[in-house]
Amino acid sequence: MNLRRPDVMEAVQAQVLSHYRSDLVNRIRDKGHVLSADGLLTIKLAKQFGFCYGVERAIDLAYAARKCFPTPKPIYLLGEIIHNPEVNDQIRNMGIQIISPKPTDSELARLNAGDVVIIPAFGTEVDTKNKLVAKGCELVDTTCGDVMSVWKRVRQYSKESVTSIIHGKAKHEETKATTSQATAHGPGHYLVVYNLSETDEVCSYIVNGGNKQQFLEKFKGAYSPGFDPDAHLEAVGVANQTTMLRGETEEVQRRIKNAMIQRHGADQLDRHFRFFDTICGATQDRQDALQKLLREPMDLLLVIGGYNSSNTSHLAEMGESELPTFFIKNAQKMVSDNLIRHFNLVEQKEVETTGWLPPGKITVGITAGASCPNNLIEDAIKRLFELRGISVQELLAN
């Protein structure tokens, strides 16, 4: 069924706008991304933030599926449509049932031929998709185009017996989907590196060799079945989870390239090393916009989005390196002008901080991940002004 028929999408987009749009955010954008109350409180929005095209497309298709397959037709979603709890709650409220990203046998047994299954924006593993097709399910595939570009590159590496070194988080849904592509279409293997420290360990092994068992134990859960570092680090190609920090991915590429030059010589590099820029454009736009915002004088930064959102967590990392930064999933986390509940990236849990909002005249920067809707950004803006005893409506009326 064509879910993108003009009549369907017109109705869907009106519904999506009613759920997630923000007139307030649009008005602040029109005012140069700044809103100030007599100098007591000034907020500055990053030039790029919130929903990206891939997220909008995924949400549109999920809503279109519900419209085209009305209740009681069962619709299932693999995991989360995007990494935002409010959006996923809205999807549940539409009667779409969420099952595991990698369905268990009991979950698969619940599915019948003709049941609709939505594949989220991160994609799904090849084996999972094949099982759903074998069941006769009707798939609504919302996988982001940027993610599929990475898959294309990884499949090419695999066909050429080149090991994919993927800069990403091994347990993230997108990376799992990408690694499945590396082993499904040829003799290739994969290895996932999370940061530069892990990259250096790989580089050291490429140049000097090492203890194979220690290496495999170190990267347990992050490499393909049968992966042998002695054999499968001879020829590698770098790719990445699309939401990683661009600068870090580029450094991963540079270090592995240099390791290959040391090991095999510059004249043999083409036989042993490949790379391709697979950073998502929207991710990069939001990182660039925040970098510009961070050059302006500010007292603190709010980063809004789901705690399991990779692109949002990287925005928080960028902020934390420059000024006090609070990563919150919604406005309710700003409990008072003294207490805020926010996600600690190091501890990987929500924590409480007191005295977070300084007295007197302050400037607060705001950005949001690509999976955060504008209505949540509006709520945060209103809450900030409310904590200062200021009505946003009255402010905009002046």
C-alpha cells in the first residue's frame, strides 16, 4: 500500500503538526533565535535543533500506517520509532504495539501474515527483517536514508573481504543494524570502536600485533562471529554510526590510516585501508550550530531530548566541555530555580543538582537533539521564564 499518497500525507502532517509543532519556537526563530525579558533572562536558541528530515519522515510514516490500517488492524513497532519518550508514548496512544527491536520467538509467534510491522528510523538487523518477511508481515520501513548510505558502504566492504571498523556504540540499534549488513552480503567482518582509546588499541594491534585473546576479551560483543584480529585487521574500511561526533570519527579514520601506513607502507595503503564520510548531515548541522552558539557569552546550556538519543548526548558532551550544561528530557525536570534533574553522561543515570539557575541577569543557551519535537522545546522555554516569574505570553505581546 502506498502510504505516501497526497491525501494521506496531507491528513497525517496536519495531525503531526498538532502534536509536535510550536508557534512559540517559530516566533523566537523569527526574532533572531533570541528572547529576552528586560535583560533579567535571555534565551538563545541554536540556529539548528530539533526534528531532522529523517525523524519527520519516520513519524509521518508511522502515523500514515495507523491511518491506512485503522483499528482493529494490529500494527507493531520494532522498539522505538525514534529516541524520544514522549513521541513513543504518542505512538502507543495511537494503538501501535511496541515489541522488541529484535523480536523473541514468542513475539514472532504473535505475528500473523498480513500484520503490519514498522521498522524504526535506525533500521533493523538483516535477520530480523528476513524473519518478518518469512512470516508474511507487511513492512513499513522508516529507515533513515543516511543510515542506508552507511549500509551500502559496509556491504561493499564486505564483498571485497574488507573488515568494517565502525565508530559507534555496539549496543545501539543503528549500529546493530549496520553490523548485520557487514556479515550478510559477503565474507567481510566488523569491529566496533566507541572512542579514541579503543581506536588506539586497534591501531597498536595493527602495527605491533599483540595478545589475541586479550584483544578479543577487550572487544567482546563488538565484533563479528569468527573475527580474528590477526587475519581480519589486514584490510579495513572505516564507517560510523551516523550520530557520532564528526571530529571524533575523522580522528578515528586518521589514526587507523596512519597505523596502516606504519604497518604496510604508504605505497600499499589502498590495499589495506578504505574510508567514507557517513556522518548524517542533520547531525553535523546541529553540532555546527551548537559550536557557534558556544562562542557567545552564556551562563549555562540546556540540551533537550531523550536520554538514549546518541546525537543528543553528543550535543551535551560539547556543551559540558565549555560551560555548565544540563541534559533534560522535558521541562518537568526543572523542578525549581534551585533543583534540576538531568542526565549525567558519565554515570549514565539521572541525577539532581541544586543551585543550578544563578540569580540575577543570566543568558541560557538551548539546543535539542534531532529526535526532540518543538513542543517540548516550547515547554522548556516557558518553564525557564516561569521560574523567573515571567509570562512568555505577556513578553511576546509587548
